[in-house]
Amino acid sequence: MLEEMTALLQSVPGDTALLRVDCEITRTDGQSMIMDWTTIHTTSPSYCNQSLEWLTSLHRARARTDLHKVTSPPVTKAQEEKHAKYRSLTHLMQLQRAQGTRSHVPVFRAPVVSHLGEFSTDVFEAVDWLGPQARRYYASTRSEQPLPPKVMTARFRRNLLSSLAVASAKGCALLILAGVPALTVHGN
């Protein structure tokens, strides 16, 4: 145990004070999740070739897969970079838990949404993490719900993902209307 704590302590750099998460959600069971959201423009000049190659390979392979389990290289990279950025903070929280100064360690997720509406795996994991909370709520208010808790929970998940897609599309549309060059078609 002492060796684990020492390793954790040595892995925490002094710059964790500069890290700020976007939100923290705490369920009624006491578990919590911290998130740092990112948006990415996957057809920008710096990512365009990677995205095109990835889409072409999917098309050639006639990929018939759940697209939420496969993300483009730019989205995957953005999520991995966020996890690397916050690794020191998660290590610090683990150390605090081991020392008894923290009751639990929140789950960290780095959801990424592309301007095309692509979600990283952390978006789906965050939504799925909320599922048990939604199911408990629907079970506790069963007499007020028109459908069984399982169906209401699936509807909650679908509506939350749809709302995230709409919010992303609306934000991109507003940027395009404002004439932000990075979101307009090059050459126009």
C-alpha cells in the first residue's frame, strides 16, 4: 500500500492546480463523474486527410458496426489528449482516497463532440453512467410514468444523446452564420 501511495504521489506534478473540469455530476448513490468537454472540427485542414482516410477505409471495408464504438482518428486523439492532461488530477484524487482525505474518486470522462455530430466513446459512457440514476428515478415514480422504468430509461438515453447532437449542430450553425472562417467552406 505504501509503495502504491508513493508511486501515485510521484506521478502528480505541481501543475494540477491549473486544471479545471467543465462539470461534476453526483448521483444519489454518492458516485460522481467529472467531465471536461471538447469540440473538434474534424474537417479542418489539420484533420481533413485523417478523417477522409478513415471514412474511406470504413467504406471500403463495408463496415457494418455500431458507429458509437468506432471514432475517427481526430476525435480519438482529442479524447486521449484530455485523458493525458487530467491524468495527474485523477492520480491526485486516488492518492487523497488512499490517504483517507477523500471519500471516493470520481469517474473522469473527456467527452468529445465533432462539428459533424460525431461523439467520442466517453460521450456514450457518460450517458450510460447516468442510466442507473434515471432507472432508479423512473422506478421510484412508477405510478406517475406512462411506461415501465426500462423503457423510460432507454427513452432518457436516446433523448439525452439527441439533445447533445442538436446542441452541437445549433452551435456550429450559429458559428457559420457569424462567419467564423474555420467552419466555412474553404475558397468561398
